[in-house]
Amino acid sequence: MSNAGIESTFAQVIVDLPGVAALDYSLPSDVAVHASIGVRCVVPLGRNTRVGIVVGFDQPVIDVSKIKPIRRALTEIEALNQHWLQLTRFAADYYQHAWGEVALPALPRALRGVPGVRYAQTLARLRAQKSPRWAEQEAQKLVHTAQQLAAIDAVATSEGYAPHLLFGVTGSGKTEVYLSAIARRLAADPTAQALLLVPEINLTPQLESSLRTRFPNENVVALHSNLADAERAAAWLAAHERRARIVVGTRLAVFSSVPHLSIIVIDEEHDPSYKAGEGVRYSARDLAVKRAQLLDIPIVLGSATPSIESWAQARAGRYRLLQLTERVGAGNASRPRPALELIDARVQKPHNGLSAPIAQALTDTLDRGEQSLVFLNRRGYAPVVTCESCGWLSKCPHCSTFAVFHKADRSLRCHHCGYTASVPRACPTCGNQNLKAVGQGTQRIEETLRALLPTAQIARIDRDSTRKRHAAKEALDAVHAGEVDVLVGTQMIAKGHDFQRVSLVVVLNPDGQLASHDFRAPERLFSTLMQVSGRAGRAGLPSRVLVQTRFPAHPLFSALARHDYSQFAEAQLAERQAARMPPSTHQALMTAEARTLQSALEFLRAAREQALQQFTVAASHVRLFDPVPMSLQRLAGVSRAQLLIEADHRAQLHTLLSGWLAALREKRTPLRWNIEVDPLEL
Ligand code: ADP
Ligand code: ZN
Ligand code: ZN
């Protein structure tokens, strides 16, 4: 669509600037012939030039003599289409940011910077880049179960916008449903493209290789933040130019340009990493559903432990519920699931982190030549170092938290701000030379395991052990190859890995999460425990799951022992409805950062007052709570406070936010503040 026939000599352009709506520019005639909606362009901005995207050709409302011309239209690649513009605009409005702040960062770096002299060569190189060849696997011929068939059929034959919640226990063959549904959509339309979102791509090499095995003749591209700029740009362009038919990626891929998108799949839809932690705090899952709705296509949200939000949607009939209740796969499909055994840590006192029954089970498993998995959600050696004579604790000087002891280099490290120091030789307060490491981290458990099982091959996977690129994959490959007897690790070992010989799963100290004040903590803990325990007994070995806890009577464990997520989810949903919490209400969280807690709180109090005074009608439908310090009150030397905003209806929340935030932005305070719509952590 060219602008040749358009009378206007002006255009609106979005750029990546906070708080700035589309800007007006004039269209010189040589640019006008190339300009169309969705074309990238180079525009002057202040003393610089920037890349923006043309979004309109309206007559400006401001004084036209002040308007500068667009320098150049970048037509070397196809314009971004209407759907993509609609999606990014929706996201910007919904999450209360400028359109350009969402749209421009969604482009790969090579396409959002002002082109240099070698632009044409760069594009040619990106287009020529072949995606890496993968070790070809023998494609399995599977006979789908009746439940799988029903799910695949439901998705593949659906018409228009059709959201499906695929609720399938771990090992029930959800991946097979995704792949077959995608295959059917691609076969039905030779131009169709598919988008598959996963929570953490460097931990799911199995999925990529399944895709490449399943679709040997299709170009499959991956999009995630671990890629080098050029790789990412090449993959993005391949999807945009329809050379790639399948895009697999992490949350950022939800904004990729996939012009013939005809099916979206979100694996592990409950996973918190779909929510962006910085910048525009979008939820890739929620946006993917919106994208399916805008495009009028099917979407599959898959999980063994769906988010309570999606559960509520299915219950209300807005998502179609598809269930896979049986485990499938090698060995025996009908074998019993591993029994959950609770070890009461108050009775069976742990020694160096492990209680006697757990040490015994680990020894027995090794003797049988089988694998064990030890899960502890805390990296480092010990969470804190203390002086027993005066009570000194290794606090981070910049945060309201402890610096964690790392034994290898005898350092104290803050996991929040990155502060690092050597462990003092003597207590800084009283000079006592006997400092003590308190509590257990994965490094310390690894040490305990090495002492307990001197002949075993032990591997550890956490953020520290996997800093090097490919380190995680190499460690996981070693586990798959059977070279590892015991794998100890954090959350990172819980996700989606198909270890064949694991017959024992040990969960250490989930108690912190049981006692958390965050209303989503039980949901998260349940799903993590379900996921780790799902690692056991995949190949049909009789297997056990042992949980060491000081609260064995907690109701969460009884639901977990029955593998009954539905009942747990129902109870959670009922509890939240009764307490008027999401999903029955809608929240936003305003946060402020300042030198002192006092000024952060004051800013929020003033903001709240302004909402009540100036936006009285809108605010009357919304609950604005008192500002409070954040749970991690100081971070990297900055004090932080938060203000929770809640409404019974989403529209009421957004009505208040749009007016109120615009007014706040105009005030220009030196203090940093942010808004998060649908916050996941409070
Ligand atoms: P989930 O994602 O639900 O945890 P997977 O998709 O990883 O489960 O499936 C578990 C294993 O079962 C995989 O190795 C897969 O190849 C295999 N599998 C899937 N469907 C079938 C089937 N119908 N018959 C036999 N094996 C299957
Ligand atoms: Zn001391
Ligand atoms: Zn810190």
C-alpha cells in the first residue's frame, strides 16, 4: 500500500520515547511515494535522527511551520502489517506506555537503528544466513491416544478465534498435541505460519530438535534473548518475510512479525517468565491470547498446572478445556505415578541439609544404578554468614537483604544487586574469627552429597554453574547420556526435561514459599513441585518423590500427593474470589524509587491524593490502597515503595490509569516511578 494516492503531505510517526504519542512530520514528495502505514523511516528528533514507524497520514493539529520532514523511508524490507501495529498499540495502551516504546524495541537491533552506509550489505547478509542445522533424529511414529487425538482435532478444526486450555499431566504428551496441531494447520494452508512460545529456550533444546525432526522441510527459527544480534535479526527477518514457517521463542517472540500467523501455542502457560520483569511489564501469554483474537485464529495454552487466571477462563467457558489425564511414552503408560512422601524436618533433623531417610534413599538409588534429582531453590553455598558471639550478619550494604556465601572464591554476593566482597577473616564488629555459614544453598548440598556418595557422578545446575554459554545444555546432555548419577539444582532443573533414568526426586526446604505473604506463592510452589516430581519415573522405573519440610500437614501437600491439580485450583480460585483477589479483581501496582523511603512514600501518597481529587469519578470505582514499602525495600542503594490499585472491572482500572498517569507524567518529578498492570508479584 503506497501513499501515492494519498493527499496528505504529513505523517504520524512513532519512536521509542517514553510518554510520547505519535509525532507529526512532513512528507517530502520523494519520501511520500514510498511511504505507507507500517513503513520504517528515519526522522529528525532534537539534534539526532531516529528510526520510527509511520502510523498515519493525518493533518497535524499543531503549527505546521514547525514540522520537520521525514528524511527517508526504509522500504528495503516490507512494511509492518496492520495486525502487528494493532497488537503493539494494544500492548502499549494496556500496559500504559507509549506505542513507540513497545513497537520499536520489538524490532531487532539491526532494524531499529539508523541505517549506516553498509545497510544494504547487512540486510543481504541477514537474508542469506541459514539457521543452524540440527542433529537429525529419527522421527518417531506414534499412535496418538484418544485424548491426544481429541485435543489435536479440537484445535486443528476450530474456526476463527478459539482459545484452548490444554490441561495435561506431566508426561501426557502435550508436545505431541502442539506439533500435530501445528502440522495440520500448516498442511491445510501452504502459506500458514505458526508461533510457539516457551518459557526458557536455552533449557528446551529438546523442543527445538523435536520441531526440526517433525518438520524437516520447513525453516524453523528461534527467537530469544540469548542469540547474538545478527542471529536474532536473521530469524526475525525470516519470519517477517515468510521464509520461516515456524517461530519458536521466549516471551519477546510474541511481538515478532509473522504475517501469515495461523496458530499460536504457549507451552507451560503458567510460567512466571512470560511476564517481563523490566521496561514495559507485559505478559506474553496474555498478549498472545489477544493476538489470536485480533487475527481470528486458534491458540493453545498448555500446562500441567494452569495459572489460576487461565483456569478461571476455562471454567467460565471462555477457553475450551482439553484434558490429558494419562501419562504416555516409553515403558508403560499406565504405571502408577510416583508416591509423594513427606519427611518431617522437625522430627528427622537434617544433617548438613539432608535428613536420614533422604540420605538413605539417595544411597539406595545409586546402588541400583539409577539417577536422583535434588531440588533446592537457593543458589550459593549458604544464604548468610553470621558471627555467633555478637550476632553480626552478612547484610548487603546496598539492599535490605543478605549477601550469600559462595565458597569457591570465598565471596559474599548479593543476588539482587550484584554486590560482591570477600568473606571477612574476622567479624567486622567484634573481631571473632569463627564466622559461621548458616543454611543451605545448592553448592553446600553438592558438597554434602559428595561426602555422602563418594563414588557418584554429581552435577549441579543453577545460575552460577551455567554462566558460560551452552553450560546448561552440556550439563543436561550429560544427564541424558546417563553420565550423571545425582543432579542437584534450582528451578532450572524443573522445567520440561525428559530424564529417562530418574527414579528419585528430592525436594529440600520448600518452606519459605509456604509461608510467603504473596497470594500467588502456593500456586507457584504447587506447579514447581508438580514439575520436579514429574521428572521421576518417566521410563517406567518405580520411583519416589521425597519432600523435606517443617510443615508436612500443609493442605497443599495433600492435594499434591493425590496429583490433584483441579481440586487445588478450585480451592485457590474460591479463596481468591472470597477475598476479592485476582482473577476476580484487576490490579495495577505503582512503584516509586528514591534516595529515602520517606520520599518514595511521599510521592505515592501525593499521587494517590491527586487521583482522588482530580479524577474523582474514575477513582470512585477503584480502590487505591495506602502506599507501603516494597518487600525488598532497599535495592542497590535505592529505597522502594508501592501503591496497589484494584478494581472489580478492568475497564474501570484503565479509565483511571490513563488520565491519572498522563497527569503524573506532566508533573515531571526527579524520582523514578513505574506502573505495572496485572502485577504477578506484590
Ligand atoms: P508433556 O509435555 O505432556 O510432559 P511430552 O510431550 O514430553 O509430555 O511426552 C512425553 C513422552 O511421551 C515423549 O517422549 C513423547 O515422545 C512420548 N509420547 C507422546 N505421545 C505419545 C504416544 N501417543 N505414544 C507413545 N509415546 C508418546
Ligand atoms: Zn561478632
Ligand atoms: Zn544488594
